[in-house]
Amino acid sequence: MASSPRGAASRRWFLKGLAASGAAALYAPRVRGQQPAHVVVVGGGFAGASCARTLKRLGPELAVTLIEPSLRFTACPFSNPVIAGLREMDAQQFGYDALRRDGVAVVSQAAVAVDAESRHVTIADGTVFSYQRLVMAPGIDLRFDATPGYDAVAAEAMPHAWKAGAQTLLLRRQLEAMDDGGVVVMSVPASPYRCPPGPYERASLIAHYLKTHKPRSKLIVLDAKDRFSKQGLFEAAWQSLYPGLLEWVSLSFGGQVTEVQPASMMLVTDFARHRADVANVIPPQRAGAIATAAGVADQTGWCPIDPVTFESRLQPGIHVIGDAAIAGAMPKSAFAADSQAKVCAAVIVDLLRDQVPSAQKLVNTCYSLVAPDYGISVAGVYHPRGGLLAEVEGAGGTSPADAGPAFRLQEARYAEAWFDTITTAVFG
Ligand code: FAD
């Protein structure tokens, strides 16, 4: 395959080493005269794909390799409308041909090991890549050890749908199969987790589906928090759009799920037991497993970074971006991942050219759909301060509380336009 290290495009850059002796193959950039610096990116989601592409644009002299096992990326933003039957899955999927055209060597395998000291990455077939700089962007893994009763098998009965793909479609099919009058129960974790407003957008769109298709049904949202992103805007919308249909139970009122029993479709809290006809359990999360293997995740499961360079605080030469990173006040979003990717790429180009990178400001905007024609948003600007990425005070904000239907409709259209723009910029 053209994208594998054995492919023609990649052969220019990589030298097969020790395979004949039965040992792992060693690939390293080799050209006449001065060798180009080699940057390896692990993970081809919003953060990794954007970073690989930007590296090649800002530093055309670099050899850039993207390691990503999936042939096509499935985006989580706008996967909630898929669950609610408002959108199809193929609108969520993107390939890597544009990155190849930009000169990025795309290797369609998983990274399985990182040796930070000798600066090598090993992929599933045993091939080893050397690097001058490594970017880790593996996104999240679900913590199947966090909630008693909830593991990968339980997720087939009670889908999380927090990594878009088969789980998204499973939850949609379960909602479609449920009788009118059924009870849907969602479980939402404590922070930090991928996409702070995502569970509430999902609750809104499931409520919209029930209202329009199964109006005698009910949705209960069990939350391990008392406060959440864009709360005032969501709650006002729920009151006007879904009265009596959607019930949010906060931590203080017994919202934290302490155990699930998939065989009886039961979600257990300290206060009550909730039997569900359809259960969506969003478990706690951590950085993708390869981050731990590389030694860049700390005891929290997430990756501490320098807020100017995104270089790991635990392993020099490795930068961590996207959901996996501890990015201070910046939320774990695709918008933030793309912002971080661009800054990180510029930093790496500077470092490889022996220049000192300067501190940058980063931006995030998160749109949420409360109904197909009703959008709300929150925006923020962030800068390095006190060793973290802190919010620039007064620079962000949310949609106005008192906006009318035309404004909400416009924000829903902005949300769609944002998704088209970011996916075209990263994958198109
Ligand atoms: P990902 O996009 O998950 O990419 C990680 C990649 O790393 C994956 O392709 C994976 O295959 C790869 N990988 C993992 N391990 C390895 C390995 N060992 N070797 C090689 N590759 C590996 N964000 C927004 O900005 N706006 C929204 O409206 C929005 N809505 C959302 C709705 C939902 C329901 C959810 C769940 C999330 C939403 N998000 C939204 C959040 C957004 O999806 C994430 O923040 C974003 O995907 C993070 O990008 P990432 O590159 O860090 O991780």
C-alpha cells in the first residue's frame, strides 16, 4: 500500500534495516548530503492529522510520518445528530489522501511502543521509526475499570458512543427499536472528559428524537457533576423544548452512577436504581493507551505539557496535543485540538531550525445543537500563564441568554459550517 513504509512514496525516506536478520526493521530518513529532520506523529485525528499537515506546510524540508491504524477517520463532532437520526455516518468519515498529497507519509498501523531515550517508535508489524521530534495525539481511551459492571462487553448492551463509529450506530438502532413510552437513561462522568458540552447536546438531540417519534417516552440524565458547560443555555432550552421529557439529575441529587448491571439494564446510584430500556453510559476517560506506554501520562491518566511548546513534562522530545494533553483551561475539543496542532507544528519547526519558539494565544469555540434549528456556543481564548494554558479573561463568552429563534437558527447553521471548515482544513 502506498501509505505503508514499504510504499513507493515512503521509500525515499525510510531504510529497511534489520528485517532479514529476523529482528525488527529499522527505518530512518536517508538522503544524499544532509539528512532531513524526521518528525513522527502518532494518531491521525483532529490533532495529529492537523499537526502533520501543518508541519509539512511550515517546514517543507522535514520528513513527516503519520502513524494511524484506521484507513478512514470517523469524527465525533456531529455524531450526536447521527444518533438522533438527523445525519448519516458517511458524513462523519474522512480519508488521508490529502495528507499524502501534501507529502506526509501515512502509515496505516498502530504505534505499539515508544523508546523516548533512543527516540524510536515501534508499530504493530515490528517496524521501528526513528525521530528527532515525536508528536503524540492518540485521543482518549475509555476507562473500563472505573465503574463496576461497565466493561467492553457491557458496552455492547449499554453503548458509550463516545468514540464515533459502531457504537454510535448501536445507540441509534437501540433508540429506533425502543417502544414509545420507554425510558432512556444516560450516565455522564465527572470532568475532565472529551467534549464538556457533548453529553448535554446528546441529551438534547435524544429528547428531540423522542419528542418527534416516541412522545410518551422519557430521558433521565444521571450526572456526576453539579455544574456543566453552557448550563444556563441548555436548561432554558430544555424547559421550552422538552418539558417533562428530559430530567437532569445532578451529583447532589444522586446523579453519580456507582454501578451498572447490563443483564437487567440497571444503573445504580447511592440514592436509587434506574431501569433503562436504552442506556447510554459515558464512562470516565484517560489519554489513549500509547501515551502511558510512552511514559508521557501521569497518575491522572492524562499528559502534562509545557503550555508554550506542548512538550511533555515527563519525556523530552515528545509533544502531546489534543484530548490526551492536560491543557489547563482549554477544553478537550476538536477545535482546541486543531488550535494546539498548529501551534505545536510551528514550535517544532522553530526548534528544528534552532530558533526559540514564542508563546502563542490559542482559540476554542464549541457549538452545540439543542435541536436541529437551535444552536448555542461557547468561545474562549487561552494563553500560557503560570505553567498552564489559562483563559484570557473577558475574551470569550457564550451565546446570549435572551436570543430569539433567528439567532439560534443562525448558530445551528454556524455549527454545520464550522464542521465543514475544520474537516476540509484537516482532511480535505
Ligand atoms: P481523536 O480525534 O480521537 O484522534 C485520535 C486518533 O489517534 C484516532 O484516530 C486513533 O485511531 C489514533 N490512535 C489512538 N491510539 C493510537 C496508536 N497507538 N497508534 C496510532 N494511532 C492511534 N469537539 C468540537 O470541537 N466540537 C464539537 O461539536 C464536538 N462534538 C463532540 C461530540 C461528541 C459526541 C464527542 C464524543 C466529541 C465531540 N467533540 C467535539 C470532541 C472531539 O471529538 C475531540 O476533542 C477530538 O476528536 C480530539 O482530537 P484528538 O486528535 O485528540 O483525538
